[in-house]
Amino acid sequence: MNITEEDKSFFNHNGFLIKSGVLSKRQLSDVKNVVHTLANNEAATANADFYRPDSTGKTQRVWNLTNKGTIFQKLLENEVIENFMEFIFDRNTQHQKYFLSSFQANILHPGCNRQRLHIDTPVPEPLPEWPIKANSIWMIDDFTDSNGATELCAGSHRKKFKPNMTDDKEAITTKAIAPAGSVLFTHGALWHRAGANISKKSRVALLGSFAASYALEIAREEDQSIILNQQLVEKMSPKLKRIIGIGHGIKHGAKLFPPSE
């Protein structure tokens, strides 16, 4: 499945694009079964991560899917994802243009609240003109008007500032309603939020977040978290560990490894 010039133009103007039919019915069934198994196991062992901004405790994240099954690793090599990320992060370089930032399952259980409007680029304002992050939202279930479909502010990725509380109440949004098997691509500076799930069923999505490689190259010219002797790390103060980045990005349940696939 190719990324057309029309796709690129739509994305540049709106900050998002939905591509349907990326996953087959068989893939959807397999992925959904694995996600629910992982989520149930993590909940049963007190390792489940329920997303804190949702005060209802009904939004569950399953982190580090790359570590939790080859089925997820294969998704990351999907040609549609590769082509689109190459387009978003295109620049004149021989280096890898982007890296995976995080890969997680996001389960909205019935009764979960709508998120606050936000962006996924954690940098100070004014926001840059070039993309630092981009997301792929894999619809494992249909995204409907009632089950928490992602709400988007078309064209907001061109703004130089992040949404505030007033924007959260007054901004005009569009719901990304699409069938299971679709992938929603979003610019990292696009204003968006997960909707409320007022349906009677849970809604599953995968969130594959990518970042421009130069962001990592700047912060980790030397990757201290890998090159340091473990005996030295064990003697370091918590302050020094924070500066070096030891333990950064390790989410609750991320290191769990399924007993079998």
C-alpha cells in the first residue's frame, strides 16, 4: 500500500491521515487476543498500568509491546508505517531518520473519561515548524462515535503553541471514525485527545510513537545508560542516575515478558 501525493498533501494541510485496510481480519483477531491476554495477566499480577489522567481508572496501557510478542515486532516493519515515517521525517541525511519512541496498547474500558486536549511533542513553545514526533494509532476495534474515537483539531499542527484549558473546552474537533484495521497517522504537534467511551464494550488500539532521530542523537551522543559499568551504576546517587537517564522511560509493566507467545 503506497503513500500517494494526495495523502501527503492532506496530511500536510490537516496534520493527520487515516489509511484503511492496513491490517487483515486475521491480523486483527490475533492482535486483539494477545492484547487482552497481556492486559488480563498484568492486571492479575498487579502490574497493570491504568492511565493516571483518566480519573475513572478505566484506561489501561500495556507498555513495551516490542518485548511482548513477535506479532508486534512484525507490525513495526509494516511497509505503510515505514513509508509514512520516511515521508514525515524526511531530511537530507544518510542516518536513520526516525526511531521508535514507544509502542503500547491502549484499552478504553466502558465509562472512561475523555482526555484533555494535548500534543505529543514535549518541547517548549514556540513549537518548531518541523516535526519532532509522529504517531500511528492502530485501530484494533472500530473507532465509533461512542467508544472513544480520537478527537482531532484539523490544521492545529501549524500552531506555535500548545492547547490550554480554554482550548480544551472551545476547540472544534473532528472524530476519527474508521473501521478496525485502519491506521491513524498524526503529526506530533496536532491537538488531539481520546474521546470518552460511553459504549458497553472496551475499545482497543495500539499506539506506535516515533521521533526524529536527531532528538536522540543530541541527548545521547554517548548512551550512558548502556555504556556504563553496572557496578558503577549501583553505587550512584539517585540524582546522578536522573542526570544520566538510568531508568528513564521504564513504564510500569514494561519489563514483563510473556511466558509464551
